[in-house]
Amino acid sequence: MFKNPFSFSGRIRRTEYGLSYIIYIAIYFSFMWATQDTGIIGLLVYYAILFGLLWFMLAQGAKRCHDLGNSGIYQLIPFYGLWLLFADGSNGMNRYGMNPKYIDKDGEINEIGKPMSDI
């Protein structure tokens, strides 16, 4: 989990996306509270942290969109973030990589219990 959190390539599961969102909200509000009356330096630090957090969430959202088989630009659709939290990812390999759950429901799972001669 959280391998290359600032990269826009690959796929992530719902759990990692949900944890990313919680981390984003916690850091955002803590820095918003901490830099309320700190002057220009505090404001610059706040915007630097905000830029990093925005990059982090856009990267995580793009990877979650990839898990559903969509382009990362889909995360800009209003309320699509809710769909990213609750929708199950596509099974097996898609054009963005291997399923992060490593479950291929049409592959190896169907081979369980069959004799080796039938495989």
C-alpha cells in the first residue's frame, strides 16, 4: 500500500483511496488551523503544503480511476469521487496494469479443485 503515492501510473484499491482521502483531510485541516495567523511565511508554507496535498490526491484519484478502467480525468466529474470509494475495480489485467487485489476471477480461481491433468 502507498507505493509511489505521487505517481499517476498504476492502480490502487478502494481501501488505499479511502485512506488517502482521510490523510488528505486530516493534514489539510491541521495545516489550515496551524497557519491561521502566521503572516506571509505561514501563508507560503500553507500553499506549499496545499500544492503537495493536491498533487497527492490527484495522483491517488487517477490510479483509482485506472482501477475502474477509466482515464484519470474522470475524477474531475462532480461526485465521481463517491463512485471511486464504493465501486469495485475491474478484474484481472487492464490497460493500466494488474489488479491490485491480485484476483483474476476468470483465471486461477476457477482452477482450484481440478485435477492437474485438466489444467
